[in-house]
Amino acid sequence: MGHGGGGALSAELVEHIFAPAFGSPSGVLAELGDSAVVTLGGARLAFSTDSYVVRPLFFPGGSIGDLAVNGTVNDLAMSGARAAYLSCGFILEEGVATDGVARVAQAMGDAARRAGVEVATGDTKVVESGHGDGVYINTAGIGLVPAGVDIRPQRAVPGDVVIVSGPVGAHGVAIMSVREGLEFGSAVESDSAPLGGLVEAMLAQTRDVHVLRDPTRGGLAASLNEIAAAAGVGVVVQERSVPVLPEVANACAILGLDPWYVANEGKLVAFVPREHADAVLAAMRAHPYGAEAVVIGECVADHPGMVVARTGLGGTRVVDLPMGEQLPRIC
Amino acid sequence: MGHGGGGALSAELVEHIFAPAFGSPSGVLAELGDSAVVTLGGARLAFSTDSYVVRPLFFPGGSIGDLAVNGTVNDLAMSGARAAYLSCGFILEEGVATDGVARVAQAMGDAARRAGVEVATGDTKVVESGHGDGVYINTAGIGLVPAGVDIRPQRAVPGDVVIVSGPVGAHGVAIMSVREGLEFGSAVESDSAPLGGLVEAMLAQTRDVHVLRDPTRGGLAASLNEIAAAAGVGVVVQERSVPVLPEVANACAILGLDPWYVANEGKLVAFVPREHADAVLAAMRAHPYGAEAVVIGECVADHPGMVVARTGLGGTRVVDLPMGEQLPRIC
């Protein structure tokens, strides 16, 4: 299961199996961003895909349908692109209730309208009972990258300010709670949301945002490690500055999870040049999906490839890349 | 299972569930072509997706890996586009052998190089044992549509000549043979092939090709019916002119299948204005993947929405839209 978890085992699969087999004449696959940026007919396009296998299909704050839209919209947004068109491939298990499929499709349609993206093309396959799990969805998306925008993990440089758009860990905890039938006082809802508008607001302040990443599988810790490794820089995070909702913190304490490693579906991490950080942060806070944005740390030249947390007591600890997702099938 | 078979039940799912839920501001989803044609940044792009759930993963003449490339490349080609970039989403079942995944990935890479398309972005999910079937693959693709090209089912008009690029039914029979352990004298191989180059050769004769369709699930019969319905025209096919390899005909006779309804993965059906038909046919025959192309019929104003076969004895019979695919999970 770890190979699908977005951590070290997933990276190994890509590095040792997929990348060598596929090759990449343009080198775009090797960039390993949330989406690829390609040029076609003179247009610079972001292009991305994700499959969605979350269980259960409906959970507090969302469903597989809106994840399938928001997840791919967000991958495109992490290249600075506003999603324009989505494709949609369903793999249905024989015997799944038609009205369940209809509810999922309705959730996708509603999410697409909220995100301002159009489902342009689709496909449906049916597999025998026992060879699927009700509904699996794949979406791919395309969107235009604005002129002058070049956002990718390799662009992080020492001096960059690291911003997170809000409290982390809610999505994974929401899935875990409903799956296990657990209650933690107040219910935790998934943060599933489309981030194209938030990114647009940030880019209106400066086109020179260096890195954007949506911390899904593997959470904030995996995203920061991937960026540190890709750019060959160090990252220092002020431990106390990373926002975590009290109910998420409680649930994590009970379940033995670390919220920094838990998946988000409506948050982003940004690496922004220091001179633009205040303006970008203000623009984020003025947007509904960035109202609780905060600076959590900075990019440094020391310990390249490594993420370090400064604790409240003045100590430091290494924030490792997780081997795999702590919770299977959360997206 | 019939809802995934590409026939009447699949059409019902799209018409009654997906299309109403998703909406389609631009109307592109309602066109129901093999791929959508959208405009982005001034570029006219074909965009398409398919999931691949074929069993077994390797079969005579191909594998799930090359189907996943060729199938999407061909969907784009049916809009006149040469595929440029593919996305690739794997859903792996826990416990699947890593070297099996590597072989599939290698087959995809080889197929991509043959088709001249680049895998630009990807995703991997893992589901528990018993909730998948080794490997499921989704690919989506984008490609440029040349200026002046407008190929879609709605453009069929009475007078168009109907051409098929070669003998039909091989893919489905190849899958069926290996799955059931049957032998039919000489082995039947899948016709899996990328058709972008063949379409380019056709468009070099005239940009005014009206309709292209790759007869996958539901076979030639489903494709002709879909075109007749979309354009509101009749189609007349000369029964004896439809090429079927002797070993495919034999296998179909034993299995009780009709080769017109069996899936192909490297064939196309073209509706071409009469004045260009000879030139287009000659260009197809000069291409390796169209060497056995023949005229099989014509488009008529009579019996709109209906496909009719003229038999060798001078009679006629209606060629129905199949309810579903005769063989489950052939792509």
C-alpha cells in the first residue's frame, strides 16, 4: 500500500520504474511538479492527472466527486494555471447502485461549476464485482499558464519565505474519523476546495512566485521535503507557527498521527521571494480559501535537501520524508 | 457489465446521468466524439481520455500498456489531431508483482515512442488486494487540430463514401482466445496500433474528411450506428465488402460472435466526400496501417439514424446498435 502513499516508496516507483520506461524527450516528466507545463500550438499549458480511490465515497465536507475535480484543479493551480477543461474516466464495479453513481456525478458537476472548469470528455468502464470498489475516478485537466509565470519546485532559493494557506491535516482526519466510526467532540470536515482563484489572487501581486505545492498525500512534511530535494535547498519551519485546528490536533493525538504528515485537499504551500511576501500574504488572507494563511518558515542555504523544525524550546528536529501515507486511500 | 460495453447501455449512462450532472457550457461534451475539441490560448486542441481494464494484461499482439497509449492516441486522431502529450494514471492492486508493473510501463514507453507522443505527467494509487485487478490504467491525451479540419460524427452527409482501414474484429477475438485458452488454427493477434500517421496521410489529400471513428467497443456496427444517429443520416453497407480475416471469421463462427460487433484497436472508419474518396483511399493503402483499406458503403438520405446491410443475395438487413459489448473488458 505504501507505494501509493505519496512518500518515499511512491517516489521510488516513479524514479526506478516509470521514468526510465517512459523516457521524456522534453524532460518535462523529470520535473515532477504537480502538473507538467508543455507548449502546444504556441500556448503554454499545464497538464495533470490523478486517480481517486477514496473510501468511503462520501465523507464530512466532501465526496470522491468533488475531490476528483478539486484535486486536479489544484494540481494545475500549482503551476499557476487556471483549470479550463477536465476529462473524466469512471471505473465502475458491477452491481454498484446507479443512484450512487448519479450522486457522485452530481457532486462532480457541482464542484466543476464552483471551480469554473468544464468537463469536456469522458469514459466509463465496468469491471466484475470484486475487482473494483464501487467507483474509481480519474480526471486529467488542462489550463493556460499566464505569461511570465514559472512555478516549479526547482525554483526555491535561500531567502524565500514559506507560507501555508491555512490549518493542515483536516482532510485525512475527516476520512479516518468517518471510516473508523470515531467521534472527536466536534466533527472534522475535509478542507476539499478549488484553489485556482486563490492562486490568481497571489499572482496578481507578483508573477514571481517561486514554488506552489498542494500538500495532499504525505501532507505538509512530504511537500516541504520534495521541494527541498528538488531545489537542493534547506527549509526551516517554526514549529509553533504551523496552524492545526484543535479538533484535528486532538484526533491526531488519539490516533497516533502527526498532522504535518496528514493529507490536505484545499491547502497550498508557497515559496515566495521575501520582497513580495507581505503583499502575497495579504492577498491570500483576503481570499476565502486563504483567510488563515501564515508564514511558517524560510528557505536556507544550509542543510540542502533537508527540512528542519525549530521547536518552541529553541531546539531543532529533522522533518523526514514519510515512507508512505499514514492513511491508505484518502484520495 | 453492459453499461461499460460501449453500446446502447453505455449511451444511456452518458445521456441520463453524466451529461445532465456535468452540464457543458460550451456544448463540447454533447458532441460525443471520440475526443473533445476545445480552444485554449488560441490553440485548437483535441482532448480525450480512456481507462483500460483489459484482462489479461498481456495478449497476442499487445498488452494493456500499448492499448493505453494507442487507444488515446487514436481517439485524438479521430478529431484529426496528432497526439502530443499523454497523462498516465495507474491504479495498482496491493500485492501486484513489481516486475509485472515494470513490464507494463515498458510496453507503454515503447508504444509512446512508436506513436511519437510523450508521457508528460502521471499518478499512482494503490488499492487493497481484492479491490482491483493487478493494474488499471487511465490515459488522457492532448494534441493540436490542424487549421481547417473539422471532423466529427455530425458532419456525415448523404453522398459520403464509407471507408474502413482494414479487416475488422481481430482485437476482440485475440483477447477472447487467450482468455478462454482457445486455439483456432492460426493464432489471432490484436490489431493494436497508433493511427495518427495514417490520419495525417489522409488529411494530406483533403482537410475535408467529414467523420473518423475508431471502432473499439461495440465494433464497426456500434460506430456506424453512432454516426448515423449523430448526423441524422442513413448508412448502407455492402455486406461482402467488409473485410474479415479468415481466422477471425472462423473464431467468431465457433464462439457465436458477429465480427462487425467485435472491438478493433488499430482500425478506423472514415466518411469522406465522394470527390476525395479515391485520393484518400490511395493514401490509406500507401500507409502500413491502411494497406487493406476498402470502401464498404455510403451515406444516404433514406432511413435516417439507421444502418442497413445489403446482402450478397440482394436483400437488406438492419444492423442494430448493440446493447453492450459481446466480450467484457476487452480494453
